[in-house]
Amino acid sequence: MTLFSRFSDHIGAALDALAARDALPGGLDRGAISVEPPRDPAHGDVATNAAMVLAKPAGMNPRALADLLVAELGALDEVTEASVAGPGFINLRLVDDSWRDELALIFSEGGDYGRSTIGQGRRVNVEYVSANPTGPMHVGHCRGAVVGDALAALLEYAGHEVIREYYVNDAGAQVDVLARSVHMRYREALGEDIGAIPEGLYPGDYLMPIAGKLAAEYGDRFVGAPESAWLGLFRAEAVSAMMDMIRADLAKLGIHHDLFSSEAELQAEGKPAAAEKWLRDHDLVYDGQLEAPKGETPEDWEPVELPLFRSTQFGDDQDRPIKKSDGSWTYFGADLAYHFQKSQNADELIDIWGADHAGTVKRIKAAVAALTGGKTRFDVKLVQMVRLLKNGEPFKMSKRAGNFVTLADVVDEVGKDAVRFTMLTRKADAQMDFDFAKVVEASRDNPVWYLQYANARISRLRKKAQDAGIVLPAPATARLNAHELGLVKLLAQFPRIVEAAASAREPHRIAFYLADVAAAFHAWYNLGNDDPSLRIVLDNDPELTATRLYLADGIGQVIRNGLSLMGVEALEEMN
């Protein structure tokens, strides 16, 4: 049990004790109680808002309740001071041995330090990337892919069962365009001069291998054939090849999905019709007419009766059609059925979408609320675009795909780790500049390099002691000074950072925290440049060397645990 989780239990026990002697009503909801470091370290080591959040439901004055809790908590052996601040916040100062014990816990738990059970095994479906299968992954997909994958890993680490899902949009007009584009390349592969690729088709050379395969297998059978003779075949072959390419591109980023769901299969199995029936049975779909477009009404507009989902009952600004006038499903109608399918196999749903889909969030949230009776938590995380730069200037990479920069181009240019970490250094909904020069720069201004350098430096310290022939005794943690105990206090925050990041669905919080850990380690290391007695490896003091290496190894363990969540390698050596 980590330090902050232990103090959560201490506070719970103190509340139980107060309730047992009727000083506090029993059965109060404690879900909003937080246990965290004070904003100002001068106020202590642990702070809680317990009195503030419980006072009103308990019918008590917050400060009076805080005084009762301070009396309970101040009696704990590891608390040296308990005090009330402001209207009722409680600050606790702990004995130094509490932090020495936490450092020992980091070692005993190793890669599991920070792992949590707050997820309680709840199954979470995280759907991310879900790019149309019309070409290789481009840089616009990269950020969502990394955010989704890191979030999935974070939720697993926090005790959830996670399904990583990719929704294959293989039923829309775009895959028919793909098939027609392949057909042109197929004719080209058979020797025909096709000229420039017409507007509206996909121009990339990546279609040529598929076309060549079809030409080798079928010869000129489909050159002059009507579209109806080849469209389905070419579409299936093209989508299959594109998905193989997409999987390969994602693998370059270390991303692998558990499940690929096909929109075409969803429709073939009648899932949208089943969802419509369920909604009609619950009076959530009706036949009605959409309002005329706002502003000047087009001359060709006429009212059409369509099946409409009552999304206004769930906070949307208008009811939404689930079918078009020709009887085919709207994108929303198909998406509604897909989410219905996902909700039947998961307790919680998370979609990672590009920011250009922001306008559809309200309606799909309304649909999930309707279909699940509000029982399924559903989050949509919007990911903003990435602007490519080099040395601060817009960077034009070669566009081998035809009209966009591929994800593979970016990974090949700077490496998986630089891409993954950089994509998590800002909130997902904030715009990002990706500077090719900065993300490979060997300087403290490059956060992934600074972190990997910290881990490599820690590995080198132990080797330095070994090369110097220093025989290391058991670490004497009593010799850790106040500054070094402060580093342990920073490490002790990792488990609660994991829980907070998982609860908020924000993996970037791990990157922010690790940047603080790396900065603190390098600052500690550099103290020895000015004062030789503060060096970590001391030839004349094996005991203190062992103690400081023990702390350095604890820092390295937390860095490695955090980088693992982000899918970034912790390097042991750096050139």
C-alpha cells in the first residue's frame, strides 16, 4: 500500500471512529475526499479536504469537523504535526521514516509501483484511430493513435479490463472511390496510359501494388467490364490491402488493436435495423420532418419524412435522422448501431476523435445515453491537429502517398519514442507544433531526451561505482538528507498521478509528471558539480554511495514505469 492510499485509509478510520461515538453522522458519501500533497510544501506532507466536503451533509461547521479529525490523525505514530488551515483544510507532517518506507516500497513493487485497482476490473472499450481504409496512415492520425494507445495502457494499469478497438469504415462512398482508383491503376498496370488521376480519386502510388496483383490474377478481364462486374471485388481487395498497410504503420508506433470491427459487416448483420427497432420500441425514434435550413431556404428544398432519433431528450439541440430519404443509413444511424454493439460488451466507452468531429459529439452521446439507459459511462476525447515544423519553420516532407505526409514518414524521420512522447506533452485538445529538429535535439528543452538521459545517467552511476571497485553495503537510508527525502516525496506522488490521470482520461498528465521527476533528478545530480560531498558516487564513503544509488535507482524505477505507460523505451545507454 502506497503512502497516499495508506492515509486515505487512516482518514477513513478516523471518520469511522467519529461516527462510532456519534460525533459525526454515519453513511456519508466519501467519494469526493482527496488526499494529496499540499500546494505549498511548507504546509506539510499530506493534505485532505475531508472536513470541507463532509461538513455540509453532516450539518457541521467545516472547521469544527476539521478539529475533530486533526485530533484523530494527530495521534498516528507517523504524524508529527496535524493542523487546520483556512476554512477547514487539514495538513499533516510526517516522520522521515514514512518516506524511507515509501522508497523501500518502490523497490519491492518494481514495475508494479503505481499500479492501481480503482478500475475494479470494469471493462472499458477504447476506440481510437479508426481511419478510413483508403490509404496509409497520415500524420493527422498520429496524435489520436498515440493518445488512444497510451490511455488504454493507463486504464489497464489502473485496474480496468481494456478492449482496444478500431472501427473500419468500409461501407461508405469513400471505399467505392478507392475501388475506382484501384481500377485505374489496374488498367495502368496492364499497359494503358491513364494520364493524370482525375479529381476525386486517390492519386497515391500506394495503390499500384494492389492493382498489379489484380492484373496478374485476372489479366484484362475487367478492363472494359461494367463497374458492377468488378466494384465489389476491387473494393474488398483494396480495403484488405489498406488495412494490412494501416496495421504495419501502427506497428511502427508500437500500436496493436485487440479488435477490428467492420461497418460493412455491421450493416450486413442488420445491426442498424435492430438498433432502430429497439429505439422505436422505447419511443425514442419517430417519423417526422426536419426543420427547413436556417437562413435563406434553398429553392430545391422540400420537407421529407424521415426516421428521427429523439436526441433533444438527451441534451442535443435537435432530433437527428438515422436514415436518408433513399432509405440508406445516415452516418449517425450506422454509428448509433455501432455504439449499441460496443455497449453490450463493455461497462464504459471511450472514443478518440479528431477535433473536426466536434459537432457530432452531442448527438452520439445522446444516442449512447438512450441505448444504455445512462448506465454506460461514455467519453469522447477530441484531438487537435499537429503542425509540422523544422527549426520553427513549416516543414514540407516528401509526400509519397500522393497528397499527405504519412505516419511512417514521421516515425522514420525521428523514431517511435520521440513521436509517442512528444504527442503526449500537451493536452489532447490543445493544438500542437511538432518540430522535427527539437524532438531529436540532445538538450533539456527536449523532454523525451531529458527523461531518457536521466535513466541512462542512473544506469551509468551504478557502473561508475562498480568500475571504481567500490564495495556497496546495504543502503543506510537514515543518511538521506532533507533534499533527498524531498525527491522521495516527489516519487511518492506517482501512484496518485496514475489514478488521477486514469480517472480524468488524460494520459498527458504522466508526461508532465515525468518531466518534473527528470528535472529534479538532474538538479540533484548537478549539485555535485559545485560541492564534491554531494556527488552520488563517493570513493571514500561506500555507505553513502550505496544510499544515494538506492535513491537514484528508485527514481529510475518510477521513470521506467511512467515511460512504459506511454509506450516509450527507457534507454540504459545514450551516445
